[in-house]
Amino acid sequence: DRGTTFIEAVTQSSSQSVFMLVPGISSIAPGTGTSATTLTVNGTRLFNNALKSYVYVNDIAIEVPLTPPPTDTQVQVPLTALAAAVPPLQPSPPPYPVRVQVNGALSVDTQPFTYS
């Protein structure tokens, strides 16, 4: 027995994909500093009032404070948390990467920061 033939409508869909818009860093100022420095990060999608935002220097997360008021394109963070980091950041190594995270979405691009 070869079975019964039947005709069934078949649809083919195109390739599906998912993407997420992440923060983008265009520049930081200054490029060198200490734990007394206030770091300014410029870019896109850096802050949203309804979401938590963090600036990472190496792996040290610094929450973006609400004063001065951050914007979508610029945030400022004091680097006082670098002095309390365990293990501490070493002065004058190769530059540490700076990244931004908003609501769990971490920037792909980085900017170098030298801790002195």
C-alpha cells in the first residue's frame, strides 16, 4: 500500500530575525583621570528616565545619577566608585574600556579610559 495522497497548502516565510537597539558611545571626556574625575559620555540611547542606566569602567558599574540631568545623548558619572573597587583598578595599565548599559542592553562599542 502506498498510502493516500492529499494536497495541503504550504506557506513559506522569509528568514525571521530579532534585533535590539543598544546604547552607542561616540566619545568620552576626559580620556584620563582619577577617582575624583567626573566622566562625560556622549553618544546615543544613553539614558531613559524610566530605566536604570550604568556606565562601566572595565567591569565596575557606576549608576548614572540624576544630577546633572542626563539626556539621551550625554551622561555624567563621578568615578569615586573606582577607588572602592575590589580588586582595585591599577593605575597606568593599558586603557580600560568604557561601556554604557541601559535596562540590560550593553553598548557594543567602547571608548578607552586611562586611570591614573
